[in-house]
Amino acid sequence: MRALDAGLVLCHECHQLNRLVRPQGQRCLRCGAHIHPRRPASIAKTWALLITAVLLYLPANLLPIMTLRSFGRGSPDTIITGVVALAQHGMLPIAAVVFIASILVPTFKLVGIALLLVSVQRRQRLSPRQRILMFRFIEWIGRWSMLDIFVIAILVAVVNFGSIASVEAGFGAVAFAAVVILTMLAALTFDPRLIWDNTESP
């Protein structure tokens, strides 16, 4: 049984349970914040953020993310070429970390959020517990995709020795950071209670 079936609605600000008076929206008795039985336009907002992230995912992987110059020589690297270069130099553990954090994790987040949206919209009879576990995993793992951006930011700030050695961030880094932020926002705008609405009868 859902709290909504008992006429209760949760405040997202202070987590106070309120008696549902107006389904179209009311204010929390404790903190005065606007509360709704379900987040307004949750699916539409999540789709908008997800589609934007997918559109930026291609330039994030195709455009150079970083250029390392040593004694005036160097070439720009994308995420994939950077992973290959690390592997060729015998740094397989670092290459694996970069591959997982920069390619596998963002791809899993994009596909996972899309699957959640499709399953909710089509009211598919899938296991709600598995879907909620996937949603929690997407929320938890999202922040680790910023690993590459933090590394690039540190390198740009620290490695600046003129013609001897320098690091420059590329447009791919901007697109990649946007993908990470948009997928994190998509996970925040998605209302996980919609998963249980599909599986439990009112």
C-alpha cells in the first residue's frame, strides 16, 4: 500500500508527511514548501535532460578532451585515444579506471535512465525492486563520472611550464562535463515513486 492511498504526501524539503487536501498541489504544514503527490512533469523534464545529454555524448567522445604538449610537441587526445595511449604505455590499471569512469559509467547512466522512463510510461510489468535498485545505483555512481574533469582541471592548473610542458583542456571536456551534469539532473528530476505506481493497484 502506498502513502498516497492513505491520503498522505511527503514534503521533499523537510520530509514531513502531510494529509493530502488538494491533489493539484498544496503547502507543507511544517516548512511551507510546495508539495505534490508526484513531482510535476517529472517524466517530461527527465526526458528533456536525457535527450540533451545524449546529443552532447557524441562530441564528448569525438572531440579532443585534452592536449598535452612537451617541448612544443603534442597532439590532442579524445577519451578513447587517451585510454589507448595509457594502455600502450603499460598503465593498464589507470586506463581501466578512465575507461570505466568516462565511457562505461556515462553509457550505463544514459541507457539506465531511458529504460526507467520507458518502463514507467509503458507501464511494463517489470520487477519494481530491480528498477529501484538500478535507480539508486545510477544516483550513487553519477558523481564518479566527474573523475576525468577533476584530473584535467588539476593538470591544467599544475602543469604549466611554458614550452617545456603544458596541458590544455579541449571542447570535449566541456561536452563531457555537461553530459555528467545533465545525467545527474535527470536522476534528480525523475520521481522513483512512479515505479511503484506502475506495479501497485490504487
